[in-house]
Amino acid sequence: MTGIRAGQFYTACDPRQNGLRIVVRSYVPGDGRVLIETAEDGRTKRPRWISARALHPSAQTATGADRRTGYALVSRWAAWGCVDEDGEEYAEHHFGDEDECSRCGAEVVARRG
């Protein structure tokens, strides 16, 4: 899958895992593995490496069938701010007058005020 970025959240496709969520901590584009952690109750734990092929853009296959293995993308961007291309974490996005975060590329969904 392309588009894997640090800070993304995924959920387990296997129904036996009861919606287990993981967060990507580190990924080098083109590498075959991804460093992830289990995301639970606002905390992360159990860092481990998994195959990049286990991360999917949706919970459905190209034919529309539900996936039974791997993890499906839940959130394209980090829920607690952003992570730039070098893996540096920030408490919030930096939009300025643009429609895209200058650090991580997140798009503005709605502006306040």
C-alpha cells in the first residue's frame, strides 16, 4: 500500500480481534515493514514491526468483500496533531492561510470562526 505515514490509525480486519487499533510510529517509503504500536485508551503500547502489506486503505477488498486479515485505515492523519516527514511530532497542525498543513500535508476539513 502506498500512503503509509507515521501517526495514521488502523483497525484490525479480523473480527476476532474486536476492533483492535494500531498506530503507525515509523515507516520508510518503499520499506517492507512498518513500526506500529497498539493504541488503547489514549495510550500506545507494545511496539512491534509488521509487514507493510498488512496495512490496507479500506476494510473492503476491490470486489467489495470484507477483509479478514490485516488492518484497515481509520484515520489518515494523527489524532493528536501532526508528524512531519522526519517523524517530528507536533501538538497541532500548522495551516496558516493555506488549506494544507505545512508540516504533514493534512487538509483542512473545516475552519473555525
